[in-house]
Amino acid sequence: EQQRSILLHSTSCFPLPPGVKLSYGTAGFRADASLLESTVFRVGILAALRSVQTRSVVGLMITASHNQASDNGVKVADPSGGMLSQHWEPFADTLSNAGDPNTLLQLIDDFAKKEKIPLEGASEGEVLLGRDTRPSGEFLAEAAKQGITSIMGVNATDMGVMTTPQLHWMVRSRNKGMEASENNYYDQLSTSFRCLMEYIPKGNRNFNVNDKVIVDGADGVGGEKLEILKKLLSDLSIDVRNRGDGVLNEGVGADFVQKEKIIPRGFGPADVGFRCASLDGDADRLVYFSIELNSNKIVLVDGDKILSLFALFIKEQLNILTGEDGKVNESYQARLGVVQTAYANGASTYYLKQLGLEVVFTPTGVKYLHEKASEYDIGIYFEANGHGTILFSESFLCWLEGRNNELTSTSKCSEQQEAALRLLAVSKLINQAVGDSFSGLLLVEAILKHMGWSMFKWNELYHDLPSRQLKVKVVDRTAVITANAETVVVRPIGIQEAINAETAKYPHGRCFIRPSGTEDVIRVYTEAISQEAADSLANSVATLVD
Ligand code: NG1
Ligand code: ZN
């Protein structure tokens, strides 16, 4: 009864804006910040319910990532630190569109029954609340708190401004019973980075101050947080630009750099010859680039290439550990898998398969990639846009620890032990909750150093096939239904045949279309042997869709 009246009262303070219908898309709810207060309140309730159900800490993040500063958004981190379980998404949709307090109460009641969430009696829970640097974040965080605390027994712990991956990391760590403050996060990253640097092959060890990386913080939360992290790193020089003085995501950031392929604000001719990297607005994406002399263009080193570098390094360490032929007696047959989406450049897939790796595809969206990667002992996933991470299975880590102890007692610092220690360090450096630009950056830097490679050498692993991405506005994007990890259109009937016929005209052509999960458009993607061919194929397929 008390619970009912609390909910009725608080909900009446958060009426829905008229005529707005939002949906929990690829990355939570996103809209103009002025429309979001009631949604964020309702997501607060949802996060609290999830926490009560799982008897674990849950996260709520307020961010619109790479979108413009006036937008905002909200997403929930599950107890594992990953995305909200997919079977809760329909509830997220109905809950956030329920205007009338009585309807909302009924929805919660029904859902709680179905999901066996004990609302009567001593329910307990905790939701960690984070937000990026958007000005609207503060009042939206208030709305979230109101929602969270409307469920009796649930506490809202406000972590203030932080990156999306930091919040996910904290949720994961808290539920593993580990210490999980922001400082613990920096400690874990810097310690494991130092450990990797310690096992760099001797010839490549010297630290050269001119060998720095220049990072574009997208004028978001990443810049200020990276300033803190970099102070703990002695073997790496990081110059942070766009730390928050300019407009968030405007002419800066990973999304801009990857899509436009031009120099972001704050970079110029003086940076030619240096490794540069861009984060996005909430610091969960990372791409590298270099600046070309006398041009405003950049050479992009995208998520596919970061993935390839990681895969190469991990495979090398595994080979050392288990012997090339996997014949070392006590070797554990570690399953290494790589997960991509149809947007991965075909040249990267070809390269990874050439390395002998198992490559699988999922639909677009981190939740799908992450889930697939978790099926392996070591699962590496990345989207071309720079979001990705590496997952290690508990049983593999256990074996690795054991192997390391065994090697310690026999031959000190053998090659094999170094490989084991490197892999253990990677498992701590990389954020296993979600893609994290900071751990990605440190791992790239450590691997380049390990290999003794320049960025140029890295970029030469393979050459991207020319590609084109277009958006087509349509009346109803949900009319397009795809299958096979979005590579084939099954509805409307006949379109796939037409696409096939068009694609066949281009040697080595590849093309697929799919409805976007974050914008009201159909996306067209093509690859071919020249830029002109990729463009022309994309244009003709776009007219088929129209
Ligand atoms: P949609 O709008 O569904 O294509 C985009 C990105 C995804 C992912 C989400 C979430 C592309 C082609 N799509 O999804 O990879 O990052 O946004 O932010 O880049
Ligand atoms: Zn992001």
C-alpha cells in the first residue's frame, strides 16, 4: 500500500510530454534533452526493479554519446556490467510510454508478478547513477533519483560525472565483491598497463618522449578523466586535446573522425607524424588517425584495425603458451573467436581469416556482439566505429593463473611465463564490462611498443576496401526486415534480388541495407574495388530503397 502511494505520487510529478513516443533502441533512449525528464524517471524505476530482482547493483547512465550536446539519453547497465538484459526491453518501452499514474502502477504490478520481483516486504537494492558532461545531465539525474527511490528499499548512489565504461566497470566490480571507486578503476588500468610494459621484448623497451599519442577528448567527459589517468602512467606520453572547453561532439570526436575522415578541431599541421586518437562523447569509442601533410584529410585507423591488432597480439601470446601446433601436453584448448558486424571492412575479415582465426557475425549493436563474444575463452569484438572489447572466460583465466604459478615454480621468467603474464595483464587492462576507449588506447599503445611498430606499420596490416555508407529517409523503416546478421533482406519481397543484380555488376562488390536502430533511416553500405564503384553501387541501391 505504501509502495503504491509513493509511486502514484512521484509519477504524477513526471507527466509525459504530449505526442512523444520513445523506444529503448540500440543504445537506450535518446532524444532532445527537454523531452527526457519523464523517461529518465521511469528508467530509474526500471533500474530499481532490476536491482531488486537480481539482488545486485545495477547502473543507470545518462548520456547521448556522440550525439549533439542538446540531446541526451539514458541506458541501464545490468549486474554483469553489460547492457540491460534484452528481455526487459519491451517493459522499458511500455513503462516509459505510460502516462497515467494508474496505468503505470498496473504495468509495474503485472511485470513484478511475471518476473517474480518481491515488491512487498523487505526489498533491497542499489543503483549507481552516472552522467556525462551534458548540461542537462544534472536535472535528468535528479529525475532518475526520484524514480529509483520510488521503489522502497532501493538506494540511488550518485557517482557524478563519469564515462560510460567507468560506470559499467563499477557495476561489474561491485557485483564481484571488488572495490569499485573511480580511483580503483584508474589503479587497475595503470597497474596492468605497467605490467604489460614490463614484458615488452628488450629491444623495444626504451621510452622516447617524442613518441607520444595525441588524444581528442571530443570536448566530453573523456578528456578530463584521461588527464587523471595519464598522471599515473610513466611509460607513455599523452597529450589531451578538446578537454571540454569547446562544444561537445561538434567537429570533434570518434564519430566525426570516422564518418567525415577530416581533421578534428584542435588538431593541425604541427601534429603531422604523430599518432592521434579520438574518443566519443562518453568515451566508449576509440579510433586512431594520422594527419596528412597539406590536406585536411586524415588517414583513419578504425575499430576493425584495432581489433586486428588485438587479435594478432593475443594469438601470438597463445601460440607461445601452447606451442604453435597446440601440442604442449598440459595445454588447454583455448577457443579464440572474433566477432564483427556486416559493417566491418571486408579486407579486415579476410585478414583475420588468413590468420587462421574464427570470425563470426552478429547484427549491429554491442549487445549482440558482446553476447556472442562471451561464448569463447577469448572473444574479441569491435564495431568499425571503434566500440569493442575483449572478453575472457572464467575457466580460461583460471587455467592461465594455474599455468603461471606452475611456471613460476619451475623456470623463472621463461618465454611462456611472460606470455601468460601478458594475457593476464590484458584481462585486467581491458574493460570486460563494455567497450572502453581508455583501456583500448592503453592496449594499442602497449602492443605497438611490444611489436616495435609505428602507426604506419600497423595501418599496413591490410588495406581497407573502398566503401560507402548512405542514409535513405523512408516513410516506414520497419518495413525492411533482414536476416543472416543483416546481410539479406527478407521483406519487402524482391528487394534482395534487385540488390543482388546491381551488386553483380561490380567486381568484388558487396552491399547490404538495414533499418537504423537509432535514426529514422535505412542505411545502405557498399564495398567495391574503387571508391567510384562503391559510390555508384550505393547510389543505385539507394534508389531501389526509396
Ligand atoms: P544504428 O543507427 O542502428 O546503425 C548506430 C551504429 C552502431 C551503434 C549504435 C549505437 C553504425 C552503422 N551504426 O546504430 O554501430 O554504435 O549506433 O550508438 O555505425
Ligand atoms: Zn559512446
